[in-house]
Amino acid sequence: MKLFQKKPKKEIIFRDKKKEIQNPLLLNEIEKVKLEMDTAYKNFQNVMDPDLIDCYIYESNAAQKRYHFLLKQLKETG
């Protein structure tokens, strides 16, 4: 299962109902976190050791929390 679709490399603009939000640093961090979540999920699918399973669960949860935090920051600054 793939969490996010790959998008072409271009400047990302989030559109609000009334305005466009452009914050390149924040958007770049969001893209990095998406990649971290995808990587953690892929690694989780490929391990058998219980310690590594726990490790990738924690990595995935941490990345999701960071993603939600960054989205909240983006909404507040926009």
C-alpha cells in the first residue's frame, strides 16, 4: 500500500478557498516527512525481527505526528 503518490518536482502551492499559500521552507519539510513516512512503511513491510518492527512503527508514528504538526503550522501561517 502506498501512502502518497509521487508528484513531479515543482514548487508546491496549497490552495485555500480564498488565497494561495506559499511557504517554500514549510512545504519542503512536509515533502521530506511524506518521504519519511513512506520509507518507514516500506521498511516495516520488509522486516521480520520484532525489534525492527517496533522501530519502524515508532518511526512511522513520529513522522505522522510531525506531518500533522507541519500541516497545522501551514494552516496557521497561511
